[in-house]
Amino acid sequence: MPRTWTVESSTVEIGSEIDRLIVVSDLHGYREPLLGVDRCLESLPGTRAVFVNGDLFEGGIDPMEMIEWVRANADGRTTRGNHDSAVFAFMQNRTLEYGSQHWMGDGELAGYKCLNAEQLEFVAGLPDQLLVKWRGKTIRMLHGHWNHAVTGYTDWKSTPDQLMALFYDPGVDCTTIGHTHYPFVRKQAGSILANSGSVSVPIQRFRSAHGPVTDRDEMEGRGSNQPVESSLLSITVGNGELCVEIVPVDFDRIGMLKRYEELDNLLIPFSTRKTWVEEGLLDLTLIESATRGEREK
């Protein structure tokens, strides 16, 4: 999926009175995970500034609640992800890149239909990346579906090593991305690349085209069958050095799934979503089949 817009970047200055930066990404329109984030933030000491690093839409059925949470917590500190760009592109030219599945109940444009003019203006104004200046450090935040130097689409199935090759930048103190729904923190030569994972739907394992399951935890040496954990990033400064930590986020997964069980007109079948939410396993077979059928119409 090539990018079709000019890169937009904003610089954000954060005062030194702020003790901690919080980076969340891949909200995807779910309500319950945001309540979990609120509880998580209440448990962290000190003052904080929250950043949302893309993919507000697609998957969840609570777009209005999600947008209002983002506006209340991270206005001016939010980037545009690839699924947000589907809404942005439609707002610009009223065309769809993939087909009518965008309008299904868990699609991006189902969320678009629910938003009021003020909320849509917020989405339209999201930049591609943020350059954050804080306590003498520079942190680049971008969703991770494209690279700021090589603007081709980045596969969400990319490994941390592949992402290091694409996004590691010694010219800043830290780069944060999302997109892959799998968290990690890597430090090299004084600069950090960190992925916040997803606060809503982590992907620890996936299966594509009836192939074998790829276990990311096992590949990263964390061991297979780890507990399913949503996550965010906490960034602090100690002794002049950035400390970037992955923080788990817990929420009511059972309650969230119950709200989906009786719904129809969904791109992701309930059984697939249930396995994903409960086990961190995204089985792409049925989703790829549905998408392919839409493209062939």
C-alpha cells in the first residue's frame, strides 16, 4: 500500500515539570482497553503527558468513545496510522482502496459514519509524525506503517530486527513506533527504538494462508505460550538517560467479547476475534478470504 500524501510532521515541546511520557498505539476503536489504560495510568507516579501513536480506527465498535478519549488525553499529541489514513483518504476524495469491507461494522468507515464534524476535523488534522522535545531529549513518534526515509509500506508482520533496519535513527534519542501489535525496546549506540505494542489487541502469534503459526514470543526468546498482554510505553529520564519500559495493560476482555457475540456485518468473524483477544493468535485465513472476495467483486 503506497503512501499517497505529503509527510506532515509536528514538533511538540513538553515542559520539564512532566515526569513521564506515555505512548499508546493501535487503539482500534475498542472501549474496554481505554478503561484499562486509565487504571494503569492512575497507578503510575508523577505527572505525565500521553501520546497516541496511530491506528485509532478499525476493529472496534466504539469510535466516538475512542475519539473523545484521544482528544481528552492526547490532543496535539497524536499521529495518524494506516487505518486512520483510510478514513483520511475517503474524506479527501471519496474513494476506497480496498472495497466495501471498509464499511462493515468493524471497518474504518463504519467508524467514520459515526463521527461528528468536530471529530472528523480532528482526524483530518493528524500529522504523520511528531518530534517531541523534552528534558533535552528528542523523541520521534510515528506509527510505523512507513519509514520517514523510505516511504514504502511496512509489513505489520516485520520482526524487531527488520524494524531496527528500517526505523533505528541515531540522530534522535528515541524513536517510537506501533503498527505490528508486538512490543519491544532495543538500544544501540545511545539511541533507542521502541514499539508500544497494542493497548487493545496484541498479536503474539499469527497464521497466514493456511501456513504454520508464527510465534513471535518464541522467535524473540521469550518462550512460547506467554500470557496475552496489551501494553503501552513509559518513558522517563534518570541521570540524563532515557528509560523506556513496556507496561502491561489489563482490561475486561470477556465483557468486550460479549458485546461482539451477537453482532453481524463484521469482517472479522467472532470466532477469529475471540481467539485473537483471548490467545493473542490472529488467524488471517478467514479475513484474507473475505477481503479477497470483496476485491474480486
